[in-house]
Amino acid sequence: MTDEIKADMEVIGADGVHVGTVDRVDGSRIKLKKRDGFGAHGKHHHYIELGFVADVEGDKVRLSANADVAVTLEEEASGCPVDL
């Protein structure tokens, strides 16, 4: 499934709500575009572990958690949780 995830795909929660946009797959994580998504800080990227991907549906990456929970799972480049 990882090979199906491409740049500019929309990342959505299990509830269909927008979480972010794929910049690229970076190792075992999806790197989100800087200026998009719930917790976007605008100056750096956030990441989501590939383990939270439930499915790839067309041009969307669906996560296993609802959007409001998924943003709490986002990480900084270091792997530390995002400080919301």
C-alpha cells in the first residue's frame, strides 16, 4: 500500500475530514506539506506513521483514526509528538 501513496494526495481521517496533504513518503512516515492540515505551523513539516493508514482510495489516504484524533498522532521531524 505504501507504494500507492504519492505527493499531493489528500490525507483524511476515518471520518472523511481533511487532515493534510502528502508531501512524500519518508521512511516509515508520511511527510505532510508545511502549510496544510489541522496542526500546520507553516514553517515545518509534520509526519504521520504509515501504521495509521487504513486504505488508499483513489487520490486519498484514509487513516484509521478520525481527523480530530489523527492530528494528535502527528509527529515532528524528530519523531516527537506535535505540541498542539
